[in-house]
Amino acid sequence: MNPPFLPLSGVRVVDLSTVFSGPLAAAVLADQGAQVIKVESLEGDTSRMIGPAKGDLSATFIAANRGKRAMAMDLKQSAAQKILLELIGKADVLINNFRPGVMARLGLSDPILRQTNPRLIRLSITGFGTQGEAAQEKVYDAVIQAVAGVAATQRNPITGQPTMLATAWCDKLTALNASQAVVAALYAREKDGQGRRIDVSMLDATLAFQWPDAMYNHVFMDNAPPVFPEFGVNQKHWPTRDGGVATMSPQQAEFKGQCMALDRADIADDPRFASLPLRNHNGKALRQLLEPLMASFTTDELLERFHRFNVPIGRINERHEVLQDPHVVHSQSLVEMDHGDVGRVRLAQHAALFDGQRLPLPQPAAHLGEHSQEILMELGYSRVQIQDLADRQIIKV
């Protein structure tokens, strides 16, 4: 039997980051086979306290730190900084999401890192980048949602007020940008042998995510065309007799199919709806026609009718219903795994399949300082030395 395919097998990562953006980037690398050591403060990552928890393992921490070994150190102490430099000397990637200047204050300036390990890929995630007045501001996801126009994109349908997404959207998409950049830098290093510094700001990642649709009225600068209705302005859920569905029909054939599925083929011949731009401009009138038709069917009836005419449609699942959704179950998108003393946990699989195969199951997340002794012994420290470091509150074991 062939061993499982792990594209980043042999890559060593030191993860100094906390909460979401950096930890999730490192978790993606761990999913793909990288050996990740998470270095936390003696108090632990804040995400250990987010969501339901068993001891120091919260649901959020497990999902964002799966597959990593963990050690805890007081990086303000020189002995801990020495240990960290030893780890970095053997690493391929170093990840942090501190504000600019913190790494240097910890004795980890770029010159020292380059001297310690010239081949090191150094990923730094910040809120607003490394330059400018905002660079030193403390940032969380909601701040970036506000500044990057995400909240303005998601307006309350009744009041019209900007609305925050109830998820750390900016953190997570920043993590995806960051993990891809790390892999690109590792690929480049294979060709030229050079380590590199990568800077990813949450603001830049979010703006790039916004631009193709939410910000398309701000692309043209010279002789700009007329303003187009905001993307998704008509993209609301459709109530049914017993629930709700979501659908999109941008192509003319799909729109015709939707009308036929609702037994109103004549709507597709209305000149107000003859093209996608016209349907967007006349979205309110179209919705007034379609909404009572949609509401006259059950959810299952609409699914069957729309699928018959090859029109995209999806049942609106409550969160607990996602677990039993037939598509989710069939694709094995969620997995159950034994997580030691906390029992079984449920996690989402890595999204990419390689040659049609899923990556191996993610590995558990670690308790605070769970692997401190093991990692230090790999660096050549004796049990006596390790106990002395613990006694002096330099590490947690």
C-alpha cells in the first residue's frame, strides 16, 4: 500500500502566531504534511478560550491548530529566545502575526533571522501592513471588515445599515493568502536557494477579495460606465412553504429554466428581464414577481423542479443541518477523529484532493506546552536542564 501523499512532507514550520490568521495558515501547511511547532506564551493562545472547550482545548483552538506540536515559553526571557533561535535554525518557515517591531524586541529582527537561517521563509501577517500611521494599530477581524468595505457590502435589509459578518472572514481569507505565499516562496527557494520575507496585511488580502464583485463600480477610472447595481443586491434567500432556498441564474438559459420550473415561462420573455444587466437593474420588479411563486412550493419541490431544468439551487441549512446535508455527507467533507482525552471531534477536511484522493485525516491539536519537553530533548537539552527551565518559569511542560 502506498504511503499517504503529503506534498509538504519534510517542511518544518515554527508558528508564533495567535488566534486566527497565522494559526490557520500554519494549519493548512500542517494538513499538507508540514511539521509545525506552535510556540505559545505561558498563558496560551487566546483562541484556547474561544468557543466551547474541554480544559484548555476549545473547539476554535482545535480547528485552527490541528496537526501541530506545541510548546510554551516566556519569550521575554533571554533563555527562551535562545531556544527559539535554535528552533528557527532548523526550520524552513517562521510565522508571526505580531504588530511591526515586536519581533525585533524579542531578539528576532530580520538581520538576526537571516544570520541564523539564510534559507528561512519568514511570514509576517499584520492588520494594516508595516508602514504608515495605522501600522501600529491593534487590529481584529471586525476592524478590517469596517475599513475594507465588507460591512458596507452586507447591509441590513430593513434598516440599510452596514452589518458585520458573524464570522472571522478577513482572518480566514488572510490565512489562505498567507499559506499560498509560503508555498510559492518554498517553490522559489527550490530554484534559487534563497530565504525570503513575506508580508501579508489583512487589509490588502480583504481588498483583493472584495474587488472582483463588491467593488466593481470602482474599477474604471477614465470615462467610467454607468454605475451597475451592487453585486448580490437581489441575491437574497427565497422563502418556501417549509423553509428557504438560495439560487442564482446569471445565464439566460438558467433564467429561462427558473421561470419554466415555476410554471411561468412568460416571465423570461418580459423585455425588462431580457439580459443579466437588465435583470440587475430591474431586480426589485423581478423579485416581486418571483417571490410568491417560490413561496408556493415546498423546498423539496423547488429542488426537484430547478434540478430538472439545470438551474442552480441550494437548500438553506441551519448550522446543525449542515452536518447531514447529502452533498456534505457524500463528499466526506467533514471527518470525525479521536482526540485523546477530549473524545471524538468533528473537523472539516482540507479542501484540495490530490489525484482524486483526500489528504490524510488531520492530527489533533495540542494542550498548552504538551510537547515542550519532547521538542527540547530533540534540540539536545537534558531532563535536568528542562526541569530547570520549567522551575524558572521560562517554559511550561
